[in-house]
Amino acid sequence: MKFESIFHSNENWIKERLSLDADYFSNLSKGQKPEILYIGCSDSRVTAEELMGAHPGEVFVHRNIANMVISIDLSAMSVINYAVRHLKVNHVVVCGHYECGGVRASLESADLGILNPWLRNIRDVYRIHMDELDAIEDTQKRFDRLVELNVQEQCINVLKTAEVQEAFKERGLTVSGWVFDIRSGKLVDLNIDSTTVMKNIQKIYDLK
């Protein structure tokens, strides 16, 4: 994409939208009521709305390196708070993707400066699941499995938050883990049962 063409492309997009619906932007400006909070990776190859076939106003999106949900990350925590308590989303999705650069970097021992503390959180996922991962001899399959396990752990981190626990009890909010298979374009549902996970961690993390 050429940087110089962005505003021209924007004009074309506006014309296309208005040709389909003359009130498109006036309706869009009235507010938002998305059903889904999507937490994904910042990777330029993985566009949240496009891979879901969603339109503006349908999904509230937060993205960072390797789709992390870290309790001291005020950006992620603020997004979850706003989406769950104020926008009243009914679904939270953590979506990772195969061939994730952040996950790959966590498997290497290189000193990456400012990225070190961020990647350490992914290395913690490896530590928690070390026996399973070390038993996988194929390096590509081990990499793919770490992507999946990272999504699983970030879903658990979502369930630890007060806002999500509250919405889980009050309106049955769901938390799901997906992986975007960048090699085929398919979304893979990891079938994370948030109800079961919640019961398993409740003794430790329940905020009542």
C-alpha cells in the first residue's frame, strides 16, 4: 500500500459506503453497541474485522504484540473495563495466530531490549506448559502449540478480571479463544469452556 494513496482510498471508501446506504455515516455517528470485544495481535497480516467479516460498529478491538492480557497493562485493562462495564459486550475473544512474531521471539534467547519484559510473559506460558511443549519434537508444531497455549492463558487472564467475573455472573458473558491460521485463512476455535475454567480458578481468583 502506498502511503500517498491513503486519502484517495478513503474518498473511494466513502463513496462506496454512501452508494449502499446514504445514511451510513450519520447512523454510525450515533454510537456503538458491539457484541464482541476482540483482543488480538498487532501483526499487520491479521486484520480483526476483515477475518471475521465484521463491519464498523460490530466489534470493539484491542491489539498488541502476541495478543497479551497482562494485569499491569493499563491499556488492556482499560479496554476490558470499558467494553464489559460500559459497552456491555456479551463476548470476549482472544485471538492469536500461527506464525506470530512475538511468540517466535519468545522462543529465542536473544536480548531484545524493551521487548524483554513483554516477551517474558509468553515465556511464562512456556514454563507453565513446559512438559507438554518439550515433548513435541517437531519445532514447527511446538511453535504452533505455544501460540494456542498462549491464547488459552490469556483467556484465563481475562477471566481473572473483576469486570468479566461480574458480567459472567450477571449476564453470562462468554470468553473464547481462537487462532487465525494465517496459512489457510481459517479461524480455529480452541473450544475453551469459560464456565469450566472459571470454576477451576475461582478458588484463587474469585473477587466476589
